[in-house]
Amino acid sequence: MRKASRLFEIIQILRLARKPITAAEIAETLEVTPRSIYRDIAALQAMRVPIEGERGLGYVLRPGFDLPPLMFTIEETEAIVLALALLARTGDEELKAAARRVNQKITGAVPGPLRQAFQSQALHAWGTVAAPPPAIDLAMIRRAIRDEQKLALDYRDELGRASERTVRPLALIYYSEHAMMVAWCELRQDIRNFRADRVEHCEPVDAFFRGEGNNLRQLWINGWQANAARPLEAEEV
């Protein structure tokens, strides 16, 4: 987690806390060391964020400090609730955890009537819940897409044929049963789709395609639109 994101998360944790919370508790939530939290709190205090407390006793955010309010209509709130519920059906464990944090943050920030919409559990997403792919971390794929970093993968297609590929990941498509990675395949010199549950091994390589991602995604979108009759989830290897 980048430091700027971590500082924001600390403020949110303190805003929602009902009692003083220790650096160790914050560190466990953010999966960092308590020493990092001590440094972050000192940095926030230097920026005049009104955090009070000390080591061992815990920290609180003094009343009066807040982030800009989030203003949603009832329909917008319901859309967010349902979108977060749909995320819980994917096999992406990091996104599912992020969805829970989003729900907590928005619940703590919106006015009372809208808070009830988040807490009412009146909207549900139903159906098959995708299992996490056994040999690949979907969070790693998303990071590689953002960083435009190449991936090396061992893949076995639906006919059982094995191959080794170096790919430039462009997009992730989530279905109820599985996830599909769209990538530029350097072996085929074309865009290919790879089912995440058929990847046997995957790791980032020390090579990047920075500045090319948007153009390659547009190439994929143009090709998909030109062949709209073809199912988007078709595996192409």
C-alpha cells in the first residue's frame, strides 16, 4: 500500500473507532508494522491532523476534523450497495476485502437516512460464487495491468495442451464461475484470452510495456466490437 493511501486509511480507521485504537491494531488491519504506523501518525500530526494519544494507550481523532462529505441520492446509494454485493461473488479475495472496507467507509461518512440503506441488507446479489483460481493471484494481475508489467505464465487450455507464454496483461473480466485475463501474447503476437483457473503458474518479469496499455486495450475493444456475435468469454490460445 502506498504511503498516501495508508495515511488516508489511518484517518478513516480513527474516524470510525469508538475508543482509542493502538498502533498495533491499526498495523494489523493495514498489514504493516507498528513502527510504520507510528511514523505515519507522526506525519499526520505534522500536517495538523488532530490525532491525540501515545504509544501503548492508543490514538483518537479529535472531534471537529472530517473529510469532505459524500453526497449520494438513494438510487446512487442502492447502486453502490448492489455493486459491492456483486464483488463478493468474484474469486478476487483482495477486491472482496476492499469492498467490505468501502462499505464501512461510506457507512461512516453518509448522513443517517443513507446509512440505513447501507445497513438494511435489502439488496442482495445471488448466484454462483466464483472460487479463487488455484495457481494465480488476481490481485497480482490487476497490479500488473496498472503498472504495465509483463507476466510469465504456464497455461493449459481446455484440451489439456500446455504452453509457456510471456504476456502483456490488459484487462480482467469477471464471470460468475471464473475470471478471464485479456492480454497481448508475445508468442502469438496477438491479443488472447486466458482463463485464470487454467493458469498453472504466473509471475511478473522484469520487463514493462509502459505507454502501450491503452492502445492495446483499444485494439482489443475494436476487435471485440467487430466480432460482437462471438462470446466475450471465449478462450483464445
